[in-house]
Amino acid sequence: MQRPHQPGSAWWGLRFPGGGIRLAAFNLGVLQALSKYGILRLVDDLSTISGGGFIGACLSCLLNSPDHAP
């Protein structure tokens, strides 16, 4: 998930809080919607805490895999 930041452009951050399996499922839905509408590719920063780390780690792994096509 590395794209050069353009001076003067917005900096997008994505935050995944903890909260158990229900919030992990909600976070997955958020990721699917952001991807569907082409917004996920704009994200510059990812931050997670507690249970949000599971979905964040999965996202990082998928986006940094050699098979990932943006």
C-alpha cells in the first residue's frame, strides 16, 4: 500500500478499533465497500488496536502479496 503522497493532496487514514468478532465482521464490510467504490486504493495510513489488528493484518498481508493487483 505504497503510493507517493502528492503535495497539497489529502492524506487518507483508515482506523480499525477492537471490539470482537462483530466489529471484525463490520470492518470487513467497510473494506469491501471501500474497495468496491475505489476508495481503498486512496488510503495512505492504516492504524489498528486490539481486535482490529486481525483485519488490519489480513489487509496488509493481502495488499503486500506479490499476487495482488491494485
